[in-house]
Amino acid sequence: MPDDLRLADLIEAAEDGPEVPETFRRLLRESERLTREDPGSADAHYARGYTLYLLGAWPEARQAFARSEGLRPGHQWALFHLIVLGYRAGDDGAVLGAFARLRRAFFEEDGKLWRYLVAWEYELCSAARMGMDEHVTARLPELITEFTDRQDDPDEILERPGRLLELYGQAPEGPLRALLGAQLARLVPGGWIRQEELGR
């Protein structure tokens, strides 16, 4: 989140009330005003990118996040969103590059480890799309263990691994698909996926 309290408050309001268009307009106006007044503000560019992201203007949002991270290298929230949008755009190399700069400890300290795990899922799916099967084979069991270790923790919020399921559904028969199926099956007892989703 930005250090600027006005931006942080507006972002929180936008997240809590996406059905109120005026919240988005205020956030966009404030972030654009700050980028004009202080074009070197990484937080202003991040807030602008996040507003555009929430509005579905993904190419423009990606540019704003890249500008934010360029101004403050290692801006963790900008990197997170660059991972999401890079994957959506099919820019798998950018996903891997951004994930390499993501710091697990930052999200753990902020009480949002699940965001790091989501980014890790994107990274593994991008690696698979790039044919990096050895990397996926080495790291996927670790990610699934992160899920299973937290399945009974009432304070942990984890997203359904939709990208991995999609990758599994698209993978041709072979070692990678077998690995994905075996690892995803470990999530059935926790309720993230249903056993019938692993059939084809």
C-alpha cells in the first residue's frame, strides 16, 4: 500500500465499495493529480495503476505499475500486480522476472502471505508455459505443501488455485500433466478443488 495516507484511504475505500463509482473517480483523480504534481512519486503511480486495474483497464494499469516499480525498485505491491497482468498478457518472461524480485517476508509481515502464494502460482504456470518443466517439477510440491499446511488455519485466506487447474486441463498427456494431477489431488481433502475436476 502507498505511504501517502490519502491514497491508502482511497484505495481501501475502493476495495471495500467497488459498487460506488465515485470512489474510483476520486482515487483516479487524486492519483493523477499527484502524478502531475510529483511525477517521481511511486505511490501515486501505484494508486493510479491499481485504480485502472480495478476498472479493468489492464494495459494502462500495467504501464502505471511498471512506472511505480521503476521509481521505487522492489515496490512489492507493484511487482505483485505486474505478475498478475504479465500473466494475463501472456508475457511469461516478465512474470518470472517480477517474481524473482518478490519478497515472501514482506507479505508475511503484512499478514498477506496468500498474495505471495498466488504470485508463486502465476510464476509456476508461466514457467510451465515456457517449457521449464524441471523448474515446475522442483517447485510445485513446495507450493502445494504451503496450501496443505494452512488448510485448517482459520486466520489464513487462500485462493482457489484456478491457474493450476486451467494449466492441468490444457496440458497434453505426459509427465507434466501427471505431476499437476498428483499435486492438485493433494488439495481435494482441503476443499479447494473437487476430485471430479481432475478427470478429463
